[in-house]
Amino acid sequence: MATIRLTAAQAMVKWLSVQMTPEGERFIEGVWAIFGHGNVAGIGEALHGARDVLPTWRGQNEQTMAHAAIAYAKTHKRRRAMAVTTSIGPGATNVVTAAALAHVNRLPLLIIPGDVFANRAPDPVLQQIEDFDDATVSANDCFRPVVRYFDRISRPEHLLTALPRAMRVMTDPANCGPVCLAFCQDTQAEAYDYPVAFFTPTVWHIRRPEPDARELAEAVAAIKAATRPLIVTGGGVIYSGAEARLVDFARKHNIPMVETQAGKGAVDWEEPLHFGSPGVTGTACGNKLAAEADLVIGVGTRFQDFTTGSWTVFSRPGRKILSINIHGYDAGKRGAQALVSDALVALEKISALLGDHRFADPDFAAREAWFATTDALFAAPGGNDLPTDAQVIGAVARNTGKDSVIMCAAGTMPGALHVLWRAAQGGYHMEYGFSCMGYEVAGAMGIKMAAPDKDVVCMVGDGSYMMANSELATAVMMGVPFTVVLTDNRGYGCINRLQQGTGGAPFNNMLDDSYHVNPAKLDFVAHAGSMGANVVKVAGIAGLEAAMQAAKSATLPTVIVIDTDAGPGTGAGGTWWDVAVPEVSERAEVRTARAGYEAGVKRQVLLN
């Protein structure tokens, strides 16, 4: 057997560089790296040697460079991914949040943190976590609950099994998610005679599981027995590439659709059977259909609580749920009738068996009324009033087109965008599974790297921007242009409204309601400018629209800062959300809110 002598780190890098997609591209496009002890000598040297075949990019923060990798994978519909390598200790644990984000959102991410010495000769090394009762534990064991596959590489030959297993997880349509290969730092530098055949280029195909015949027949029967079915479009539709098939299915059988945060953008907003969103951030017309539906057909959704209004929005007595999902865990939630299958295949087979079966028209007038309502919300404010988030969204919408991708992650904007944004097919990117503040700037960079021809617009509040913004400097350095619309309402406006909505006093959310000796003086223009970005502060909606147009020709990231009103929500749509209110409080407002909470709990439908 022919062999080649390489260090373990060199072997890993060489192997990753020849794992291919069916289109002939690398599945792992490149590696984000912040070097430190634990990865600089072994992995760092290996990456340098392969820099012409597997790019390495330097991030500013381990968590946010992983966010960029996640956004890249999501934009590619899980068909391509990136790797992240860190030092041991805090460099590694900084990625745990990003790993959880990828896990919740079912997205591929290869995490390669340095680990302690396998031979234990210098223990304890700098930054080593010592478990007094278990010598096998390191800081990297924190990854175990938030990755789909965990392995510790403590022998060079471990790579022969660990790497293929990692790729199988990241290309598995059901179990897709992050992988952690904790790489002992002495093992990285250890040489081994690897089989030459191990480095033969491999093409990874993502399979399409077919539905079980019995489940398929039962699904068709359930649809035929319904009178008012409703499709809930989830992210699985996009990952399956089933967007066009879903529209054909809905049109053929005249079934209206609503969309989750992950599913938004699967169907163009102008499709007449598209009624927006359901649940907490639902459109009025979408929630009306949800309340009337006797069969809820979930396609690639995990029925998160925002989608279901904490299980109050699908409120028709006796209603049933048919859940079409690639994973049995998601398909069987809440006693749903499960159809475990790839979304595209399932829709094709169901449609064929339904034949010409069609349902009565939905309430198209309610859909048109909704758009009239949102047109009014989008209108610019009069006088010197600060604009609302809805008015900012309206301005951005007027200055973007079908080639734009709007993106966000946490705070006020995700809810407002879900209910109000009119997304073109493929034009919406929201991280709302983990709702992770700080994803936005790094995520925008990852999207633009994946889709350089798209006009990427990042919507971020001042609170989330303050959480993590340093990859703005990376985007400048790498020449990755996108537009950041930074809405400054001086605090965590979304949670401030939630706090007061549950009876609480304004406390510790807005800057002025937090403990301080000196008033906060945040200069976002100076801050973003110091990292090299184009930056402007605009006085109102007209200024925002002009700045949006100017940003289209920029070759660097552009940050547009605008002051907004922290008070109003979207002003339309939505439904109840289960946020537990204290049973005992001295505040009358809390006691009143508790009564409303108890009324909401009584409306929950916990099982089919």
C-alpha cells in the first residue's frame, strides 16, 4: 500500500481540500483561523502549506468568524461550508455559542479547536481546564451538547475515521449540523504514514429520502379529508431546493401558504397564495388562515413557538397537523401526523396522488387589506418625529430590489421584518432559531462571500451591534462590501417593550434606565469609521434612502446610522407569546399582566 508521511494537521488539511460537491467545488471552501497556542504550530503550519488550495482567513473574534461561516453555509443551502480553527481555552469556548446557533438551525460547520496534550507530559498547560474527577475532560467538552458529532483527535490515525464521519454528518439532510474535532496539540505535529488512497478526491452527494408508503397514503388521506388546509413553509423547503415545487403544489391544489422565519424567501411575496407569516410575528391575513385551518401542513418546519403563537394560533377545534420533515424527531412533534421525507420528493408524490383535487379559494381580500395596512406603516413620519422600525423597513424596501438579500438576527428587527418585509425568492436571511445577538455583521459578510452578486443589507440595532461588530474590520480588509443599517434607539428596545408588556417597570434595558454614573455617549459613526468602513449618520428617512442608493456602488462595507423611536412595535399583526409572568408581585401592572397570561395559557393546544 502506497503511503505518504505527513503530520496529522497536514493530513487533515490535505484531506479537506479534496472533499468536493457534485458541482466540482470544495465542500469546505476555506478555514477561518485565529491562531494561538494549541493550533498555531501544527494547524497553522499545515494551513500555510496549503494556502493556495484551501484559503485561510483571519477573523477578529472566534464566535463571529464562526457566524460568518454559518451564514455562508446557509446561503449555499447547506451544500457548501467553512471550517473554523481556534487555540485551546477561551479561543475554543468562544465558539460554543456559534456551535449552538448552527445546531439549532441545522447548518454545517466544521470546528477544529486545539486541545490539551495527548501525552499529558506538560499538564497542566496554559488555559487548560482541569476536571478534578475526570482526566479526559478538556474545555472542548463544552461542545458536546451543541454539536452533532464530537471527536477528540489524540492519535494521527484517528483522522482516517473521524474526518469521513464529520463529512457524513455535515452532508446528512436529517442530521446536518456542526461538528467538533478537538485536535490535541501534540498530535497535530505528530507524523504518520497515511495511505495515499485516503486523499483521493471524494464527491459528497446529499441524498433525498423517500417517504414510507403507509405514511404517504395517510398523508394524502388527511389532505383529502380537509376543507381548509394551510401550508406552513419552513427552512427545510429551501434546503431541499423545493421552492418551485412547493409553489406548483400550492397552485395545483389551491392551498394557501404562510412562512416561518427560516422559510421566508422560499416563495416570492407576490405569489397570490402567499399570505405572509403566522404566529407571534404573523400577518393579520396569515393568522386568520391559521385560526381557520382544519389541517396544518408543515413542510420542513420544526414548529418553533413564534410560528405557533406558543400553540395558540392554530386554534380551530379538532384541527390536525401533518408534518412533512426530513427528520422523524421534528415530524412527530406535538402528536403530529408524520411524513418523514425530503420535502421536494414528498410534495411530488403527494401531488401525484391528489390528482386534480382542489380546495376553495382563500380570503384574497384579507391579503390585499394586509398590504394596504403595511403600506401605511411604511410611510415616512411627518415633522421632526423619529422614525419607527417599520418606517425604516419601508425606506430600505423602496431602495432594494429582487437581487437584494435582507438579513438580521435578534432584537426588534427580526419580528418586524418577518411580519412586514416583502421578500423576493431567495432574498431573506434570518438567524432566528437561536436569535443570537451579534450574528448580523459577521453574517452579512458570510452571505456576501457566498453570493458576491447579491446586494446584501444587514439590519441591526444598536444593542446587537455593540455585542459583536469587529468583523466589520475583516470585511474592510478583505474587500467584502455590504450595507449595514444601524438603527439606534439607545438600548434593547425590543426587550424593553416585552418587559413593560409583562407588567415590569422599565429597568436595565435602555441605556437611560440602566445603572450609570455618566450618560452613555456612543458614537457609532466614529466607531465604524475607525474600522475603515464607509459610514454616515442620516437625519431621517429621506437621508436613509439617499444613503442606501449611494451604498450600492461602494467597494467597502457601508454603515448607515439612523436614530429611531424605541417605543412602537410593528403596529400590526401578531398574536400571543408564552412569556411567564410572576404569580406574585407588588406591582399592579404585573398582577394585571398575570391575569392576561393565565388567559393565554388556557388557549394553548398542547397536543393534536
